[in-house]
Amino acid sequence: MSIIERVGKKERQYVEEVLSMNFRSSAGYKMTKRLEEAFVEKFDSKYAIAFCNGTATLHVALEAAGVGMGDEVIVPPLTMSSTTFGVLHANATPVFADVDPDTFVISADSIEKCITHRTKAIIVVSLYGLAPDFDRINAIAKKHNLVVIEDDAQCFLGKYKGKTVGTLGDMASFSFQSSKHITSGEGGMLITTNLEYAERIRKYSCLGYAGVSTNKGKISKTDIQEPDYSRHVSLGWNYRMSDVCSAVALGQLEHIEELVEMRIKSAKLFAEAIRNSKILIGQKEPEGYLNSYWAYTAKLVDDSIGWKRFRDKYLELGGDGIYAAWKLTYQEPFFKNMTFLRREELLNKDVNYSDGICPVAEYLQPRLLQFKTNYFDFEIAKRKADVLAETIKYFE
Ligand SMILES: Cc1ncc(COP(=O)(O)O)c(C=O)c1O
């Protein structure tokens, strides 16, 4: 397998099936239901509820867990800021736990230090495709009665001690945004084995409709033909995934193994290129973990080189663009200026967001180089890895 198609025949066939239904609303949701069922099977879960994206999933996961104003949710700052947006959307207070210097994912020790009597949940991010230490995190959560929400936007089919990432927390969130292992342009999924959470997730993501439930994402035609039919039993959001997007995601899910394998194989080439390097150290993959490598990420430990100089040399020698890690969430302007659309008034006042609260993440963020792994032609990945080896040689 040296060349694969990112978007295959199945995706096109399923989209055609949806289009051939002419968007009759009585026919809608069929493809989304198929996608949800396929997700349940793939993750050996009980419930899967499709969403319009992997930010809405996080918001609703928290709402389903009963998190709201006055509650604190522990999150890592080194991630795409949606993790924290979810907390603010739920009117709760984010509390930042630091990350591990070698694996770059949220640290169990730091989580423990962040717990107060107001903590209700932890959102753990499987950053770049690598799981955090779930055994320790789940033990902490159990001790303090906290809900664990997995943000697996960047991790499809990663493993933690033999278990598939997505099956370790109380709920797991996935994103199908275009950079992800599987994509439908935009989209998301929440999975859980907990019936109560699943019921609430469905209702809150479907405008609080009375007629929807865990395995039913649409009100029946017959229900709404009564004038006294009461539709809404709670507040909710319209976060549903469209059948067209579901068609693409279903096709993607059917060849997810090859899509993930290609990223892992590309990442291994990059890992090999930096194996003996003194200036670059790759994200550590502890024994018993399988990183599904949404990106291959390394820290530049020689400060005399500089992130931009390294990137420019890599580009000059024929490499692809290297992404920088996102600014830490609490250092983003929306956070610094507390532009939370009046939710800043709801935050617990004694939580500290000043620079210095997560020193490891603050050290890592400006030094991380995220190499893309979404090569669909293995020969190109090999050439890029050779360029990386050459770039390292130039600086060492
Ligand atoms: C870690 C993480 N969480 C959440 C999201 C949000 O997903 P979406 O873009 O589908 O809203 C992303 C990426 O986009 C992400 O990388």
C-alpha cells in the first residue's frame, strides 16, 4: 500500500444515495443513523450521536454531565482551543492543568493539583493521537467523583494498554473536520456506554425534542401531525450532522484502518529521521500506547536555532509546511481579554489564568514542530522524512 485514496468510491456512492432522496425531511437522518450504528460497532460502544462538529460535542458532553455555572472543568492549555470553548459554552469555569514534558499530553499529577470542591469534570485530550495516562486519571476521577470526557478529535484508533482510545472515559468526542484522520469537511461524534448521558446528549443536540432518543435522531412524521403535539421538553441546541456529511463520514469509516495506518507509517519515517538527533526530540510513545499520529510532533531543544529558522531550512530543502502548536489557550487574545460574550461574569473569581500557571506547556508551545502525516502517497512521505534528516544534519 503505497498510494491510497483519501476519499473513495463509497463516500461518493453514499452521497449520491442521500442526494437521490431529494432532501425530503421524512427521509432525512437515514445516513446519519447508519453512521451512528457503524460507530457503535467500530468502538464496541453502546451509543453514538452524530454532531455538526467536534466543538459542539464537547459542549453537549458537559451539559449532559450536568456541568454549568459555578462548576470547574479541568482542561489542558496545549490543544486546539475548542476544548476550552466547550467549557465556556456550558457557562462553566475552565481550570488549566499542565502537560507532560515528554508526551505533551495532560499530566495526571497536575490534574490532581487543580481539583477543588467545585471541580465536576476533566476533559482529556489525546493530543496528536496519543492517549493520556487513563489509569491514573480515571482513578483520580473516581476518588473525586468527576466525569471524564475524552477529546479524541486528533485520535482515531489509538490504543492505551490494549484498549481503544474512545472507550476509556465516560464520553468520547471525535471531530471530522478536514484535517482529521477521517473527515466529512465538518462533523463530529460523541460516544458513550451510559444510557442517561446518551439520552441527554441526543435531546440537547436536537433542540430538546421530546421525540428523539438515544437511537432515534429524528421526530416521527406521525407525531407531528397532532396539533397539540408538544415538541420541546428541554432547552437544546441544533447541533445535528447533515445526512450529506454523514454519507462522507460513513464511507471514511469503512476504510479508516488504511487512513490511520498511512499516518502512522509516515510518522514512523519522521521518527526514524530524528532518532539520533540532539536538537529534536519527538513526542514520547510510552510502552503499551499506540499513537495514531494525527501529526508527528517534536520539540526543538536547541534554542540557538529558532523555530522559524528550522522551518525555513526544511522548506528550502524541499519539506512541507510545518505547523506550530496552537498558542496556549489562556494566552490567546480571547482569553487574555476575557472576550467570553459576558460569560466572563460567570467565572469563578479566584481561578488564576496568569502566565506561569502551566510552565511545561509554556516551555513546549513555542518549540513544538508539528509535521504533517496526512500523506496519501508513501513515497512523498519518505522524501519529506529524508529532507528532515538533511535539515537536522545542517544544524547539528
Ligand atoms: C483537540 C481538538 N478538539 C476539538 C476540536 C474541534 O473540532 P471541530 O473543528 O470539529 O469543532 C479540534 C479540531 O478541530 C481539536 O483538534
